[in-house]
Amino acid sequence: MVTHQPGPGPAPAEQALPEFRVGTGYDLHRLGADRPLRIAGVDIARDGGAVGHSDADVAMHALVDALLGATGGGDIGRRYPDTDPAYRDADSSRFVAETIGDLRDRGWELVNADLTIVLERPKVSPFADTMRERLATALGTDVERISLKAKTNEGVDAVGAREAVACHAAVLVSRGVASAPA
């Protein structure tokens, strides 16, 4: 039988435990812009797009907030303010790529990301695999680490009335985890 016997003080640095953190993000945009509706880097409708300063991609925006939240980095509005003309009509996958790059520079790695798109129409399921691929590309990770689901709001609130689109995102990040041998 193995028993735990605590030592006199903190473990040596080489025995430090890995660190894991969870972050959540949420974004919502009104619909009705004169541009395509882009979600997770995929244009799923030709018109009636989301209103926003950048490309208004709710999935990418929620993902950035989740990544920043997991590491105490604030939120997308502070990092990429809608008052900055540099982000006007910007492809939001750039925000994801820059954010994950900064996290990696600080030793963090994405374990997984889980997103839920909330939209009445059009249906997201025909685009889900491509969306997962685009998210994985922006994150520089394997598509198996990305989960994407879609829900409707059953006609309730602005999303249910087809006036808005929303996304919830959760991420798990880690640092100090030894890689498995190749």
C-alpha cells in the first residue's frame, strides 16, 4: 500500500506540478449587416451578416475571450478595441492566432476548445467540420482538440427572433506538462 507523506515545504522546482486553467468566452452580434454571415471563419450566408467593427465572427471572438480569460489577459475589447481603425473589417482568425501565439510565448498550450453557436437560421451543421478545421488552423492545433456544436433558442429572445447570433466558448490550457515521447 502506498501512503502519502508530505514533505517539509514546497516540492523542488523539477517536481512542480503542471498548471491547468479554464477560460470561458461569450459573444453576441446583431444580424442584418450588408455582408456575409461569417462564423468560425466560414461564410454560411451571403447576406444578413453580423454587425460589428471587424468581421463580427462570434465564434472567433468568444474563443479569444476564453483564451484571455484562462490566462488573466483581460478581454477582446481591451486587446482589439473597436475604436481602432486597424481592426476595421479585420479577419477575426488573426485575433485568435495572435492571442494563442502570445499564450504560447508565455508557456501555455491549448488542451482543448469547446464552442456552442446559438443561431436560428441558417443551420450550422452542414458547415461544422469546416468550422472546426478553420478554428484549429487559427489555433495552430489538431482539429481533434476542437469541439463545435450548434443550438437554436427556440424562438426566444433576439437570437430566437433571428435578430442576433451568439457563441459560448470554453478552453482548457496548460503549462509545465511534459510532452509524450515521439
